Amino acid sequence: MVKPNETITEYHNGQFHTSTDKTRFDIDFVHQWLSESSYWAQSRPRDIVEKAIENSVCFGVFDGDQQVGFARLVTDHATFAWLCDVFIAESHRGRGLGKWLIQCITTYADETWPNLRILLLATRDAHGLYRRYGDFSPLDKPEKWMVKWKT
């Protein structure tokens, strides 16, 4: 799953660490959480989760060797990135891991892509988290944005 010339980045926080090393990801855990626990990816097939991971910059959150969180950046590696599929397992919430994960991702994006113009995300209920720990803000002119939903 790791592509040639793909750099592995890790951040450490006590017993926890984040890693972009896809060979360490517990795909069963990620797929189960997304397809069963998320509100945005209900019933997402495993092969689609695998393909999305393969074609994105992903972050696993680990407690020792156990994966307890995940996030994905869909990007052109130059000017645009979309942050999605962000979660921390219920068993590890309340420890600041979501806040730390967002800080890791924004640090990574800032350092890796200095010409990044937009880091976009959508959330139903975590606006405060992203605003405070990732410096995200509402769209300045949402009337300029459009979407095509496939039904």
C-alpha cells in the first residue's frame, strides 16, 4: 500500500503516536468504524475503504501498537487538500487525541505543502474542534461553492 517515494511521518505524544505508514494500519478496524459507526460512510464497502486509503495521505492514531484513530487527506500534493474520515475510537475519546490529531494534520500540511491554498473539510458537529485546533473557519463565500452529489 505504501507508494514508492512516499515519506513516512510520525508525531509522538506520550504513549500515543500518529503515523502515515499505511503498512501499520488496521484496515479491519478502519473499515468497521467507518461503515458501522460514522454518520457519513455507513455501509461503505471494504474495497472502497482500501482504495481510498491507497490514494490518500492517511494518519493512523496509535496507543502502542493498537490503532485507535484515523484521518485521511485527499490532495493534489500542491495547492488543495480535503480532510475527511476523521475519527477516534469511542474507547479513547476524552484524552485529547482528536485535538492532537487535527494539530498533527495541519502541521503536516503546512510543512509538506507550503503552497497549499485550501484545506477543506465538512462536519456535522465538530466545528469548534476544527476551529480551535486546526484554525479552520466557515467558507468565506459559500455561494461560490457547488457540489454534485451522486445519488
